[in-house]
Amino acid sequence: MSFLSKVVLTASCTFSVGIICYVHFKQFLDRELLHEGVLKDIERRQRRKTENLYTLQQQIDFTKELKKQSRESDPT
């Protein structure tokens, strides 16, 4: 085997291993980003649920207040 063929073989093997490593690393990063998206979505849902419960409680309190005012203004 000539020196030039050894250099070409080494370069092509190194290039191939580099591409394979890059693809696996990129795939790992993509999985991490997808997982972060899921966690953010769960957090967003919890925050919305809390906000909705707070709004619901405000509406319940407001309804009680209106009923109380309605009873006070209508003495029948």
C-alpha cells in the first residue's frame, strides 16, 4: 500500500467517524430540546390551571356578593 493510499484511507475513516459522532451528538441535543419542550408545556398547563382556579374562585366570590346584594335590595 502506498503512502498516499494510507493517507486517503485514514482521512476517509476519520471523516466518517466524525460525521457519525456529529450525528449522534446532534440527535442527543434534539432529544434534550424536545424533552425541555415537554417540561415547559407541563409547567404552562399547571400555570393555566392555577390561573383558571383563581379566576373561578373570583367569579364564585363575585356571584355570592351579587346574590347578597340582590337579597338586601329585594326585601320580599
